[in-house]
Amino acid sequence: MNIALGTLKGKTRAEVESIGEMIFENKLLPNLNKLGIAEMQKKRDEGYGLVILSGAFDFILKPFCDFYQIDLWQSTRLEYTNDICSGRLAGAEFLGEEKRTYLQNYFSQSTINWAESCAYSDELVDLPLFSLVGTKFLIVGRTQQMSHTPEDIKRVSW
């Protein structure tokens, strides 16, 4: 991670955001899993709000969320001083317990039916997030081997 962040050190926020847009358009968008995108659209059509909580860098996730009109998103953020990237994270990497805490705080004044909510993740580090919702999905690649998965988590392979 330090190598990736080091290449951004000294760049303006606009330059970093431009890099994120190029990565999204040229690398991510052409390779996104169509079944995953279809599932996301299906959930939107069923009336779910789409929330993405990711350990990915914010400058890469933002173009994805803008393109797919994600309702709420949060991710690992880069640190800037006077709009210049420091090459460091602004806080901790956004994983596991941090996701659960963020979601609970964000929706603390809302009436959320957590039992009727669902969550998807590709890592068991998100068990704290899974603990909030009624339906949990672990996304595993076709060739990915997962050790024990808790019984209440459905495995999907896209």
C-alpha cells in the first residue's frame, strides 16, 4: 500500500481524482462482473437503498459510485493538506468493525429494519458488518477457496 500511496504524494486532489477516473474507466469498468452489477440493480429495483462500504481508496471508488448512482458510500480515505495528497491515509483503513460502526452512526436517527437488510462482502473481515443484517452474502470467486464460512452466511460465486 505504501508504494501505491507514494506515487500519489504531492499530487493535487484534482490530479488524484483524475487518476481514479482513468483507473475506473480503463481498468475496472471493462472488467466488472456483470452478475454482480445485475444483482445490485435487482436490489435497487426491489426498493433497497444501495450502500457501499469498502476498504478501497476513495479516489477509485468514487467514480464507480457516481456511475452506478450509489445512495451512500464510504471507503479508505487519502490524506490531503491544502488539497495536496500527503501519500498517507486519513485515518485507518476502512475495514471490519469500522464499517459496522460507521453504518450504525450514520443511521442512528433513522428507522432501519436491520433484519430485512442484506449485506455482501468478499471477505470474512466484514463479520462485524454482517452482524447487523438479516441476510448475509459472501462473494467468492470461481477459483477462490474459502475456509469455514458461518452457517448463516450464504456463499455466492460470480
